[in-house]
Amino acid sequence: MDRPEEYQITLLIAIGTVGMLVLAIAIVVFMVFYQKKMIREQLKRTQLEYDHQQRLMQAELESQENERRRLAADLHDSIGGMLSAIRVGLSTLSKLSPEANIEQTKQMLDDTIASVRRISRDLMPSTLERFGLFHAIREVCERFSATTQLPIHFYEQGEVTGLDKSKELMLFRITQECINNTVKHAQATEMIVGIVAAPESLTIVAEDDGVGFDIEEQRNVKRKGLGLFSIENRANLLGASIDFERDRKKGTRVTIIMPLKHEQQA
Amino acid sequence: MTLKTFLVTAHLAPSLTAVGLLLFLIRYRAKQDYIKLLGLLLVASIIATAGQFLLFEVKITPNYASSIYYILELPLLATIYYQATNRTIPKTSVVVISAVYVLLGFWNLLFIQKQGINSYTLVVESIIIIFYALYYFYWLIEKLPTTQLHRLPMFWLNSAWIFFFSGNLFFFVFISYLVNVEKNDLLVYWTLHNILKAIEVLMIVSALWIDLRNIKSPS
């Protein structure tokens, strides 16, 4: 490499090559870091959207429950009260006019008062607010069992105190929906509902010996599966996992496990 | 830089290519389309290398084998990029660019640089591949097909090609001048070229290894 021109060309090639290599490596490194950053941003956006959806769902459910509470109160206080007053008036009338045959009318009125109370209780179970989740679920099991002739066995283990009222209500609604589904669709001869409070979690199990169902099929069918949708929604809001046992030979078993954070344990 | 060093580096890339071909043949049917095209490229590379040695033995310039390989390399690479980007590159552009390149390549081989090193073809190929490589990175950022870039074989292939063609571009540009004007034997340059080629093939082998791992344990 004696000639200066040759030296210059060699230098140019060396600088050019090194420059291009550095540029290529820089592009690759930039790619890696930029892609990681893009993915982080995307995950953040997805999480924000998810949180927003959760908040919307929460607000919708709260609004629904508030409306139910109002309806239940109106039914119980206004209509229930008026019907009771009518009942008293009829009793007085039957005493004053023994010949008037109003037994059938009184029976119809008693049935109507019972229906109004039942509807009011279904809309907003007062047992839940007064005695807590375990009692409310036991009561709904007993009530469904009495009205539908389907034996529903309830068991409980442990106790949870200090659970947020809204969470209790959601757990109650999930259980109520599971029992409702069994009664309407399962053709079961028996049902078991259990609630187990462990130090770290609360588990609700609803099991029947009916015909079972395909979870994926139910999710895909329009207009049906709304109960399933509301169960899954509520479970998501609670941060609970929900398992529809798929590999059962017969019947259905739904397990909801809600992690307990900061709630007091008994 | 000695002839011995040059010869050692000259054997590196073909040896690694053979390893790559072996990796390619394992679970061949399960591989994606662009990996199958890569296999074809590896086979072509080995045939070209064998052709060079054969032509050297019969005292014919080995440049013919390598020139034909470089002409056929670009259409294969272009098709690999076309498949790897889920066909977002317009098919017409891939066909037209490849066709024009092949025609110019053969024109250069037959009438311009002939039995010499077809550096004009190499320069054009390098520029086109660098553009394809940059497009692929842009496509990766746009589509974000995976959170784990290091598990994407095409990422390694693309890095190999952008590294190799960028590193050799200036060398290809000045080959003709160095040979015809400076009468340089290019020993140093070809040795460095061989080293870059070996690194390129090593990255291709890594891509094939990652592809095999992905097939065996997808996640």
C-alpha cells in the first residue's frame, strides 16, 4: 500500500465499512429496545382499557342493584302495605257480613301478598344486609328448595367478617344465578351449594347431577347465556376465578374462588 | 494477512452453512414457508461453493459459480421477505425488482464484468436487501407480532442480512477500482469479507436453531 491513493481508498473502505456496521448494529439494537417499549405501551393501554371497562361494569351493576333496592322498597312498603291494609279490610268485612263468601278472594289476596314479598326479597334480600352472606345463601337455598321441590343441600365452613357489602352482594347474586340455572335448565334431582372460608380465599361451589352444559356453546349462543355472562362479569369484578368443570361425566360443578385481601378472618 | 488465514476463513462459512442445512432438515415439514425458502438458499449456497472449488480444479475462473449464485440469491431473499411480512410487500414490486435484477445480473455477467468479480451486481443486491431489511424492521414495529423478539427466527435472519450487506457495501463498491486500477489481490478484503460471511451464516444457524426450538416447544 505504497501509493497515497491506494491508502486513501483503503481508509475510505475501512471507514465506510465500520460506519455501515455500526449503523446496522445501532438499528438492530434500537429495534429491540423500541419494540419492547411499544409492547409496554400497548400493555399499559390494554390495562387502562380493561380497568375502564371494569369501572363501567361496576357502575352498571351498582346502578342495577340500587334500582332493585328501590323497587324492592317500593314493592314492600307501598304495594305490600296497601295489600296488607286491603287484607285487614276484607277480614273486617267478612266478620261484619259472615254470609259474604270472600274466602277465595282472601286466598287470592294472601297469594298476592306472598308473591309481592317474594319478589321484593328476590330483588333485594334483607337477610344479606342484616345477617350476612352465609345466612342469605342458606335462606335462598331453602326458599328455592321449598318452591321447586329440588333438594338443595347447603354447607358452610369457616366464617368471613368484614367483607365489603358490595362484594357480599355480588357473591350472593352469583350463587343465586347458579341455583337459578340449575332449577331452570339442569333437570337435576339434587343440588349441593357450599361456601368455604379459608385464610387466603373464599370458595363457593354449586354442584348438581343434572344434564350439564357446554360452556363454549353457551357463550356463543346469542340471547341465551346472559346468566352465564353476568356470573362471569361479577367474578371478574371480584377478581375471582371461576371454573366450570368441563370433564364431568354428569351434571355441573361451578367453583368460584375469590382471594381475600385485608378482610378479617374468624 | 496471509493466504493461510484467507483459506481458513474461506472454509468457515461453507462449514457453518452445512450445519445450517442439517438443522433445516430436522422437522422440515413443520417449518414455515420462509424457512423452507431459506433451506433452498442454503442448498444453493453449498452448490455454488462446490461449483467454485470444481471450476478452480479445472482451471476455470470460479467467479462464474459465485456470480450466478448472487444473481439467484436476491429473488430468493425477496420472496423470503415477502412471506415473512405476511405478504404486505406488494407482490408486483417483488416480481418486478427480482426480474429486473436478474436480467441486469445476467447482462453484467455476459457483457460487462464477465468472468471478473461481478461487483456491480453485488452493489445493487446489497442496496435492495438493505431496503428490504429496513422495511422488515418497520413492519415488526408496526405489527408487534410477538413480545419476545429473540424467539422470532426472521429477526435473526434480518439482522444477519443487514449486518452482512451493510458491512460489505463499501467493499463491493470499490472492488472494481481496486482490481483494475490498483491491481490489488484483495486478500485482506476477501478475508474480512469471509469473516463477515461467517458471522452472517452463524446468525442464520441461530435462526434455524430457534425455529427448531419453537417447533418443539411452542409457547
